[in-house]
Amino acid sequence: SSDQLTVFYLTIALGGWIGGMAVSLVSPAVFNSLAEYPIIIGVFALTILILKKGDLLGSLRSKPILSGLGASLAVALPFLIGTKKLNVENEVILQYRNYYGIYKVADQPLDPYQIFPNWSEKDPLFSGKAPILRTLWHGSTVHGAQIIHPYTQKYPISYYHSEGPLKDVFSETKKPRNVAIIGLGVGACSTYFKEGESITFYELDPSIVKIAQNSFTYLADCPANVEMVAGDARIQLEQAPDHSYDIIMVDAFSSDAIPTHLLTKEAFSLYEQKLAPQGKLVFHIT
């Protein structure tokens, strides 16, 4: 009735607030996947069962086709919503969720004969280990990869491979360089720098720093001096000395997530302020 409209809309608003808080704040702290979705569906179905009580069987008998379709959808939906399986051969060695999304580190065995034509499991020259492709996923986006094997793990692959455009951008110079890289990924860019040079990675998510340091070896194998700065790159970059960087690389694009605050006129003025004379500004936009 009309005299209950206030309570009706207040209930809807309160339910929306509780649901929003639960999904945005509670779920990332409790689950490392999208487990709340099938749970919500289950609670919703249970609520309907409780409310319908006595006339539930009558409703099912009167509309058997519709009831069957509904039941099938209720069973299948959690599997459809659940995180996509990356590959039948992939082994997920780490899965972590925070407020920025779900991160996965997955290993995929590689055919060693494609990497090493003379490979032998018993040959100590190849350490007796088959190579593994280790990939970092953020949702459905690949944030970097590495072939885990003593012979290959120091070489960048995927977007950063040594025959790609980064070879031209990071080609060796006579003097040591001081470089700023916005966006860490798995740290593959560090492979282009040598002893005596300095790299400062600006990374928004501290979890990515832990993953790059603990699950990949690019940073540990890098002979250059590597520094990590956690936080918003545009704010943190303001603290750097003016005209101190020979290269600034913006590697913060993620699938359809465009970091517009790093593309404004003010941001470009900041880059110009921090770049040394004849310095390079590089954007990775894939």
C-alpha cells in the first residue's frame, strides 16, 4: 500500500548498500576468487524456497518446463560465472584477490625440444629440468611471463622480448642511465639494464611487487640497481629530482583499463619536468 512506500524504498536502499559494501570491501578480504557470486545466487534461491513454502510444489507442477529451465540455470550459472580456466595444462601456483582484481600466476610445461634441440633429461648441461612458461594474469589480461629455466629466465618474452621495439628504446648507451618505469608487471623490463644503471619502478599495487619478487626472477637477476616505489605514480613521481631520468616508460595500461590520469596535459608536463635533456618518454599501450 502507499503508506508503506517509504519503508519499501528504504529497504531497497539498505539492501543495496549492504550488498555493495559486502562485494567491494568484505569479499576481496575473504575470498581469492569470485566466490561471492554463486553464494549470493544460493542465498537468493534459498530465500525463494523459504518464502514460497507450501505452494512451491504446486508452482513447479503447473509450470514444469519453466521450472526445469530455472533449475538448470541455477545449477549452471555458478560454473559460468566462475573464473575461466586458463588452459587444461596450466597449474595455478598462486591466486590472490584484492581491491584491484584477481591475480593468478600459472605454470605451463613446455616441450623442451622446442627450446633446446639437444635437450636431455639426464644431461647436467640442461640442469635436468624442463622449461616452464610462467604467466601473470590480472583477470583475463596477461601482465607478463617468463620461461623458468636457468638458461632462459634472464631473457624477456611476451610484450618485452628482445627482438621487439623495446630493444630499440633501451639500446645500450655509453653512459649509465637512470630510468623510471611506471607499472611493474613481472619486472621483465629490468633485463635491458646493466650494472651501474638505476631503475625505479612505480607500482600502484604493492601485491604486484610481492608477486614479481617472489614468483619471478627478473628482478633478482637484474645487475642494475632496482628501486620500488609503491603508490600512485603521478604523485610519487613528483618527489623525484627534476631532469633526473634518461627514460620514463609508462607501462600501466591494462586491457581496456586506460590510466587517463597519466595522459593529461599536467601529467606530460610532469614527465617533461623529470626527464633529462634528450631523454625519452615511452608508452606501452597494448
